[in-house]
Amino acid sequence: MGILNTSHSYGFISILFHWLMAIILLATFLLGLNLKDNFQNYDMVLMLHNSLGILIFILAIFRVCWRWLNIRPEPLASKLILIKLATLIHILFYIIFFVMPITGYLLTNLQGDAVSFLGTQLPELLERNRDMKRIVHSIHDILGNILLAMLSLHIIGALYHHYWLKDNTLRRMNFFNKIKANQE
């Protein structure tokens, strides 16, 4: 497996970004759900949630740069509607990769908590404000639900390609098939 994408497959870096972001997004989402009723470990869960959210933001910057510098494999779908839907979902993913961490940072400030990235306290951008906090919290929650719906569509789409269309869409984003193919 090469590091760079080709016109037919994704390279190691693109696959790494994909799966690393997926794992971090899932962990961040679960930690966010855990914040609501976890008063005993609130500070630790908030620090982990914030740190992973900021990491998503940083990885999104690198991922966009990588995507811009690298070629994209040709779509395998033959139907234009599937290609357009996949493109729309990916654009929305990138928007949320940037907007959710920003709203999370602002939300943490607005509720009077310090934003911490891996134990390092970051600057306070806004002062505590309960009214504004409710608005930003609603936006953050709505984006989280949209992200969950999009992730579900993404997974359904990958499984549709794999099991119904029987094309290589899922295989070309999989480390293990590529490692196995290179060893043979």
C-alpha cells in the first residue's frame, strides 16, 4: 500500500485520517453524552471531550490539506445521484468537523468552564453567559445529531456498495484488505 492515493485507491494517509477521525468522533460523541449526568467525573470527562474535539479540528485542517494536495480516486458508483449524495455528505462532514469544535469551545467558555487540551488550559474567548450558552448548546447538540445521522448514512452507503453493488468502495478504505493484498 502506498502512502499517496492513486486514481483507483486510497493511500495509507487518507485511510489513516478516515479511521482515526471515525474513532475519535465516536469517542467524543460518547463522552459528550456522558457529560449530562456524570457529576462525579465531570471535569475529567469534559477535559477528554474538549481535547478530542480540538484534535478533530486539528486533524480536519490536516485532512483538508491532504485532500487538496492529493488526487482522489475515481468514484466507483455508476449512478450520478450516488456520486452527488456522497459528495454532499463529505462536504457536510468537513463543515461539521470545523463547526462542532468551535461551538464546543465557545459552549465551554459560556458555561464558565476552562477549555483544556490534553491538560493545558486554553485562552477564554467568551465570558460566562447563560442565555448565550443555551443557544450555543442547542447548536452543538443539533450538529451532533446531524453528525450521527450523516454517519449512519455513510455506513449504510458503504454497506450498500459492499453487499448490494458488490464494488470496491469499502475495500479501498480498509487497511486490512490492502495489507493482506500486499503480503500475497
